[in-house]
Amino acid sequence: MSQQPDSRPSTPADGDLDPLARLRASRMSSSSNLSTNSRNMLISEPALTQEAPLTFFPDVQLDASFSSQDSFTFGGSATSTATSASPCDILANIQLGNTLKSGFKLSAQAERDFDAWCKSPTYQHQLTLLCLFILSRDQAAPQVDPGLWKPSNALLVDIKTYARAFVLCPSVSHYLGNSAKYVLDAMRSLRVTSVPPEHENFQITSSQSAISTKLTHVRSRLKGIVGSCSELGSEHANIADFAVQAQALCKRTKITVAMYIRLAFLRWVYNSYPQSKGDTYWQKVDECLKDMSKKCTNLTLSQDMIDIYNNDVEKYGDPSSTSHNVVDSHSIDEWQTRLNTYAAKVQPETKRGAKRTRTST
């Protein structure tokens, strides 16, 4: 008697599954949960469960009203401060103005305007001339070659700090993509004084270019740390020791349970996709993050991430066996919470036609 073929659908062997699919398949046969204490710390961390509230300062309103020819008031309210100027004060200011004028190289028209300002008898007239000067300055601004602008040394120092901290954020939705934009947005939100204003497009583009360069460098260093801490028997294999090595990129960053989970994920990608250990490592990381985000909007609390973390602890050791401690979410500084908020907003790279080979690692 001939044997009838089996009509049941075939199931791929575990070895044929994608590492992420294999992780999910193993969940069906075992219960994998984060410890109660660690999960509570995650749930209470505002940067990972909801968008952290942004603190904005009110714009300063400046108004001027005049009660007489020789006095003026700023603020226009009952609490405003009245300032009176005598003819002697005006004369002293004119003399000071002429002294300052001699130290500058002014055009003939600028000298005439300056002399007219010095001769104006009233504050109303002086204020009118000042307004005209501001308008003239703004109209002349586009004539300045923007290519002469470069990020200041102070801005470059700030970029270095915030780029390093940004890459260590456990809430990063994509490591590539438009990360530079959100690093700059976070810096502006935190009132970093060296950040160019929003209307200066060339300065913003130049700043984002500098940030992109720094992010590439930081990702390369972090990948090297991931690789060295992935070897069994390494003195930094335990996730707690691994986190300390990563924290060296930015000492200001506080280590949390969420950082443990994110670093365990980066190590899992490194071990699970050996063909992507080279230039395509961060692309593979972003692919996995995108896949996971389809099932859970909060990546850190997703079951995939928790499974990866538990497997990491089983393989490399329990962090509680070390002398290192994590920081409670309420002890995180405002700037780190704000960075986490912006890191979660990064959009993936847009697919274009032919493009140059990526040099970042």
C-alpha cells in the first residue's frame, strides 16, 4: 500500500528561524518576565513611559512708554521702573558715542546716521532711529556670506557631550536616520547657549553636520565596546560591568535598568547576526528596533526586550552579583530625561536610489 503524503503545514526548524523569530518562539514554551523590582523601576521612569514635560520660559515683553520729553518707562505696567534722563546725561552719552565712533571704521552714510542719532534731542527720536538701524541691519544680514560661519569651539564641546549621551539613551528609536536633528532640538530645548537660532538655516545645517560626524564616531566606539563585552569570560561580560564601560563615553549619564536592557539588546544583535558585525551593524540594529516597535510602542517594556535581557543575565551573569548599582529614575537629571524624550522621536533613514557606501560603523 502506497504511503499518502502528509498534508499538514510544515514548521521550520528552530535553526532556520530568524534570531528574533526564534526568540519569540522560545517564549511559547517558557515564562519570561523581568524581576518585579526592575520592572517597577522601568514603569516609574517618566522618559520611557510618557513624554517628559518640557519646561519653557516666558518671552520677555519689552515695551516703552514716555511720560515726558526727558523721561521714559520700560514695561508699560504698574510695576514698571521709571528712568529719567537730564540734559547732562544726554550730553554725556553723546560725548561717549563720539568717542566710540572714533574707534570704528564707518561708511560715510553710517557716520551721518550716527551723528543724527547723537544730535537727536528726545528719546522718542533716538528710539525711532534705533528701530531704523535694526531694520537696516536685518535687511543687510542676507548679504553676509553664510559660508563664513563655523560652529564655535563652545558649540563643538557641547555637541561632543550631547552626542555621546544621546547614543547611550535607552529610548533611541533609530540610531541612524535623522538623529542629528533631534540632538540639536534637545540641546535647544535645554537652553544650551551655543546652539544657533532656529531661523539661521545655514548655521543649523552646519551644526547638524558636525553632530552627524560626532554620532558616527560615538557609534563606532560603542560598537567596539559591545564586541569586547560579548566574549564569554571577559571581565566586562556581566551587564553591570558592560554598562560601566559604555558609561565611560559620557560620565554624566546615570546607569538605569533601562540602559541594562538596551545594552543587552545591542549585544544580542551583535551575537545573533554575525554577518552584520561590520559596516551594517547599526542598520541591523535599526531593523530589529523597527520590527519590535510594531508589536509594542514602548520598546524598553516590550516582551522581546525583556526576553533578551533575561537571556543575557542567564548567559553572562546576574548584575546583582556585582558591586554596581543602578540609579532610580527619580534621581536622573533633567537633561538626561529630556534627551530620552527626543531620542524616542528619531525617524529611520529614508530609502533612496543609488547612494554611496556607508563609512560609519
